[in-house]
Amino acid sequence: MSGTPLLSIRDLSVSYREKDDWSRVVHGVSLDVHRGEVVALVGESGSGKTTTAQSVIGLLPGNGRIDQGEIRLDGTDISRWPSRRLDAIRGARISLIPQDPGSALNPIRTIGAQVGEILKIHGWRDKKAIASRVVELLARVGLTEPELRARQYPHELSGGMKQRVLIAIAVALQPELIVADEPTSGLDVTVQRRILDLIDELRLEFGTSVLLVTHDLGVAADRAGRLVVMQGGRIQEEGPTAALIAAPRSAYARRLLADAPSLDMTVRRQPRPEPIRERDEADDFAVIVEDLTHDFPLADGGTFRAVDGISFRLRRGTTHALVGESGSGKTTTIRSIVGFEKPTAGRILVDGTDIAALHRADLRRFRRKIQLVYQNPFASLDPRQNVFEIIEEPLLNFDKREKDERRRSVESLLDRVGLSRTLLGRAPHALSGGQRQRVAIARALVLEPQVLVLDEAVSALDVTVQAQVLKLLDELQRDLGLTYLFVSHDLAVVRQIADSVSVLHRGRQVESGPVEQIFHAPTSSYTRDLLAAIPGRTGVERARTLSPGSDR
Amino acid sequence: MSRYLISRIGQALVVLWAAFTLSFVLLQALPGDAVLIKFLNPDFGLSQEQIADIRASYGADRSVTAQYLHALGNVLSGDFGYSIQAGVPVRQLLAENLPATLRLACLAFLAAVVLAFAVTLLSTFATFAWLRSAIQVLPSLFISLPVFWLGIMLIQIFSFRLRLVSVINPGPWEALILPVATIAVPISAPLAQILMRNLDAVAHQPFVTVARAKGASRAFAFWRHVLRNALLPTLAIAGVLFGELLAGAVVTETVFGLNGIGALTHKAVGNQDAAVLQAVVLFCAVAFVVITLFVDLASPLLDPRLRSKTGAPA
């Protein structure tokens, strides 16, 4: 449909105040969203995409201001409207689906009260009508037992259910525009797909336009008619999704496409050579897990089986991936392997030793062989230590070496992980996410372990940074002969780095085998669900049919 | 729930017993005792033998263990013994002094809450940024004022200079104004600090943004979503503040010459009147235990996350 676009942003610039300085984070952004259209605003953290979206709904943080430009809703510029006037259109004509459903609902008020509130704010007075509309909405977004849900509190619902509630709030008054700010980040892939399907379905039903803010090019490619790629507060490129993906014009969009694991299905990693021996010997494996079972006691006296009979073998110098969604038991499994938890049943051999038989001093020495890299590089580094102290600390715990020698080890590791020595004196907060994760990897390597357990180690990173860290891990494995246990919910990443995979679902191992077999011939229906939920497939298919020559 | 309550009451009894025993031991460890302090006074002109007889009549010559068991038995049967200094039952002393202190404490607590809210709201909603930051400094100032100094300053300023409040033969309510203010100011400070910090933290929570995105005005979002969430942690420090309240009462009643538990405690410490001190310690422990229990029982009513799980999905 041509004519006036529903949303038209013209030459928008936004600044944030820090102390007494204003720093501009959005520079002259212009874009249109037509009626019924989905436009995806794609970029990495710090690209200005969220700020742009917040400006549209008039909810910039307190230290933000619109310097110039127009935000026209159906032809009327609302960018200069006072907050009070915007209150009338927020919720009614423009609504928001926020990121992080975990903290987006008031913890001490019922679901029903929070959904009903938007109706109350916009003039509904009849309590019975509100209550029945709330139940209707909750049912519409696919929640079972909507009457019960209305009486429940947010902490009694799962992340996916909470996001459905937030969608119910967003569509309650059938707005013309929904701003969806990373609506599925932090959700499991299968849940993510169902949530995005729901948004699509409701959008079609109500004819709503969607401004979809996402860092995930795969999600954007699947769901949006048009893409707007942002970097450093500026639009790098925009265009119809299929055309942009098939033939990106800007260098930045090309890099983003190349780094997005979900879109690039070609395996760039050289698989590790198979041993020539005919029969496997126990010595070929760095870690052997046999029939691992772990029960947790419950408050009512019963037990909850978090891990139920998991077995796999980790061949030296290769990568085995544990894949599963939240609650699949992968965290408990790795905590048992590194010796933080005592399993209820089963056997774990690391480098030929049964860790159940180890006692305190032995367990400490054992920890040298196997080191962890955690998911969140922001939380796993002590903010009061500098880079040198962080990497040095494990050495101090184990052997008394001369200070010079320690410094040499730390410096050579810094070179190994591709960080400049000038960073040695820096505190973690002065580093980027990718640099921090490199520091965490260096800290794990300083004791020269045989096995690295990587717990969602690249999940919190932007795609280009993620690609660099994966490349680093690959090099380290080849050069040092390391063995990786790679834990992830992201199958696309797993395919790039792993040699073999175990798929976990509710504590059980539903599938295990070489990575290519799992991807091409999955035997369990759960694995097939997981594979189908990887975002970016439909978008890529569309692009490939559009320009067959561009298939790399 | 009832099982929880029973275990909590059991814990409370242990706490009370410990408070009683500890205070008994500490009082015994002090050199001298109340009988000696009172009757060694040369005005009585008593001989060593006579004092020894009096001590025997109070049971002060028996072994510590026997005294302890005797005192514990009496307390269990509701008998707190006699004040050696005043010569009346401790129970009577408590009954005479309790109402005045309760009135002072309740009014002071109320005033502290009002003051804390006023400071917090002004620091959040005041129109000018300089005014907001000026008000935000107040709690740190309040918390660092010593109670005795504040009391004397208030008398100096409001009674002697401005002559607004009379301190010589004041009316029953007039007499309370300055003592209440003296206790309220330092108690309001931690409340206001916690409230301000929580309001700021909660205001930046995503659910407040969601409420605003529904079209809620700033004020609506504040009253409906921010305030109640910010109030929850303040409840937890109520027990600690009650301790401050009692400490404040001791100083304030002394400075303002009021009768009450505070003044009674002050005198009893001076005279090593063990029975009175034991009773005051027990009274404070009971009050503490009751308030803490009340806070623990009230918290789940205000915060659904603290209620026991009702088959929620993981």
C-alpha cells in the first residue's frame, strides 16, 4: 500500500548526557514503516537500534534527548510532544514488546491486573468487561488455563509464558504499530520460534505494523519484509530482506552476514582427523561420562531428577557439544564433570581418573586439568582486579613460581588469545565484551589444562565478535591439542565448532553422534524441532531462490 | 504454615532464654552488686555484719548457679523480683513506665516514617535539580547526628531562643514534641536512604518502562508500580530500627527528664539494679522477637514471591 507511511522517521538524531557532556548515539536516521509491514532494525550492541526504537515510543531514558528530526505517526510529528500527550497514544496506537520478559512484569502484581491495567488506563471502567477481556487475551496468545494465569504472579510463569503475557498487553487495544525490542533474546530457540510465530499471526489478524529490533540477522531475515542495518548510530544499508541478503551493498552488512552463524551453513572448520587405530582405547578419551544421573532434593521431601543417565566420550583434541534448552540438565552435567557436584549415580573419568574417588587435595590438583569458561564475561571477571592479576591468579593458587616467570606466562598467553600487552593494567570494565571473553579464556589456559569446558561461552557476544572468538578457540585447539566440552543452546554455533554432539532434553540424552549426522539425519523428534527452530533458514531460502548465482 | 509458626515460636523462646542468660552472666561479671551500692552508703551507717545479713536476705550470698536458677525460675513464673534501689516489685516499675515509653516510641516511629517519606518524595519529585540533590544529602546528615546533642540543640533553639515549646511544666503533649523529634530524626535517616536507593533502582526496572508503554503517566507508574516494590526492603530493617528506637529512648528520656523505660534503665545501670536490668533486657528481647516475627509473617503477604510454592511450573 502506498500513500502516507504509518511511521516515518526523518533525520532523527539522539544524544545521551554523561556528566555534563552530550554524546550523540543516533545520527540522522530516516526510515519508513508502512501499514501491515514488518521492518527489522538490525545491528550489534551500541548500534543505536534500541535508542531509535525508544524514541519512537517516547520512552528514552532520563538522560536522553532528541536533538533533531521528526517522528511522524500517520503524518503527525510526535517527536516534540510532551510526555502527557504521548500517554494517550502509548498502548493505544503504539505499543511495546520488551526484551527480557523476566524483568518486564511487576513481580508483586498478578498477571490479570497487569494485562487489565492497559484497558483501565485507556478508559475501560467496567470491571467485569476488563476481567473477561483479560482472559480472552491470555487465551488468544496461547496460554493454557487463562483464568488461572490471570490470578498467578510473574514468578509462577516460565520465560516464554511471560513473553506471551507481554504480547497480550501489547495487542490488547489493537494498536497500529508494535515496537518489538529484541522480543526473543534470552528465550530458548524452540520458544523463540513459537513467540515469533505468534507475533506474526496477531500482526496479520489485526493488520498491525511491527518495528522489530534485533541483533539476530537470522530472526530479521525470517520475519521482516524490509531490513534496516545500523552501525554506530547510522544506517548502513536498507532494502527488501531477500535482496539485501542476496546481495548486500555495504561492507558492514556483508560482514554481518558472513559472521552470522545461523545464516552461513557452510562449515569453515577443518574437522579433526579420525584416529587410524581400529579399536578405540580408553586412553583416546580425555573425558568419559557413563550413565551420569543427578537427583536434587525437593522441599516437599521428594527428589527431582535433573540428569537422567547421560553417557558420552570426549576424544582428545576434539570438541564435543552438549546442546539443550534451559532445564535440559546441561549445567548440572558440567558441574559434575568439573567436580563441583557429586553425582547421584554414574561414573566420570577425566584423563583416566574417576573423580568420585578424589579427595580434597587430589580434587584441587585435578582442577588443573579441566578449566571452565563461563557465559557472562561481564560477571565472571573480578571488577577490582586488572587483566594481569586476573590471568595470574590461578598460578598463585597452584605453584610458587618467580614473579618474572609468572609475568612471562601471562604475557605469552595474552599474545596467544590475541590481546595487546597494553591491556595488562586495565580493569575489566574498560574492556569490550569480546576482549573480556579473551581474558577469561587466557585465565582458563594459564594452568595448561587438557580440557576446557565452555559454558555458553560465546552466547552473550555480538555475531562478529562471536565469530572471532570461535576462530580463536579453533586455533587454540589445533595449536595446543586442547579438548573442548562446548555447552550451548545455539545449534548454529555448535555446527561450526563441534565434532560430535549430545542433545539433552529434560535431563535425558535424546541423541548423540557426529555433528554432520545430527544435522542431516536427526533421529529424535526433539532434535528435528531444535533444527527447525534455528532462525534464518526461511530468509536464506528466499534469498537463494531470488538469486541462485549468489550461493557460496 | 502452622508448622512454620511453631518452629518460629520455638526459636523465639531460645532467643529469649539466651538474652536472659547472657545478661545475667554479664551483670554477675561486674564488680560489686546493687545491695552493696545501696547499703554501703555511709548515710545508712550499717556495719559489715548488717550488710552481710541484708545480702543474705536478698539471696546475694548464694552461689552464682543457685542465683541463676532461682532468677530463671522466678521469671518463668512471671515474677521479676524486687528493685533493690526502689524497693518495689520490678513488675510494678515496668507497668508504671511502659505506657509513657510506648507513647514516645510509637509517635517517634510515626514521625520518622512521615519524615522519611517527605524527604524521599521531595528528593524524587522536587522541580529543581539543585533542590533534589540538596535533599538527597539530608539522610546522611541526619544519621550522623548524636541523639543527646540533637536533643540539647532542639531545647536550645526551640525552647530557649524561639520560645515555641516550653520545657518547664509543659502540657502532656507539648512535652513530647521535642523528644519525639529527637528520636525521629536519626531513625528516619536509614529509612529514607533505603527508600531513595530502592525507588531509584525500581524506577529503572523494565516493568516500569512497560507500564509507561501502556500509556501510564509518570505518577501512575510511580504509585502503582515503583513505590510498593521499593517499600519491601524497608520492612526488613524495621527490627533493627526498633533497637535504635529503644536506644534513642534511653538518651532522650534522660535528656528531657521524662519518665519511662529509658530513664528507668539509665537509673538501674547506675545502681547495678540487676533485677530491673534483667527485666528490661527481657522486655526488649520480647519486643524484638515479636517485631521480627511480625515482619517475617507480613512479608509474604506483600511479596508473592515469598509465599510457599503452589505447584508452579518450573
